[in-house]
Amino acid sequence: LHPAVLRIIRETVRAAHTQGIPVAMCGEMAGEPIHTQLLIGMGIDSLSMNAVSLPRVKKIVRATRLADAQQLAAAIGQFSTAWEVEEFVKNEMARRFPGLLERAAAVGPASG
């Protein structure tokens, strides 16, 4: 969640979309429910993850308004460290999806 890495992702999405190319993300970040709205707000078109992560991520995707996700993604521009971004995203997702963090901790990390 380092701001420089997030800027690279955002610029990659922007450049790809300018050329009509969809952008997919796969791996742990894509399967982490806490990051779902951020990735949608940054313009990621599809997420690929392990089967364990699907139900929680799908629930968030279905409950997400694009404008809210874009607002979340825009807000992270004010931070200069990965820790600040992570804390902001965790707090926002806890506010937007009460109980999400507790359920994620009970299930364990998305990767296993």
C-alpha cells in the first residue's frame, strides 16, 4: 500500500484504459476484502483470487457504489506512507462494512 506503488497502479490503469485495454489484478491484494473498494476505485476491471477469498470480496463488490470507491481511492493521495494508507483504508472499510475486519480475522488471511 505504499503511495508510490499505488500511483504506479493508477497510472497503469489510466494508460491501459486510454488504449481500451482492461486491467486485471491477481494475487493476495486482489483477494483481500479490505482492498476491494480501493482497487475498484482505482479502476481495476477484474480481480483474480483464490476460492477462499471469493465470498467476502464478492459481497463487497456487490455492495459497492463506484462513486464511493472512487472517493476512497482519491483520498489516499493525501498520505505519504504505506502505514497511513493502510490505517485509512482499514478505518474506512470498517466504517463502510461493519464487522468486515472481525470476520476477516476469524477466517484468517486471504492467502491461506
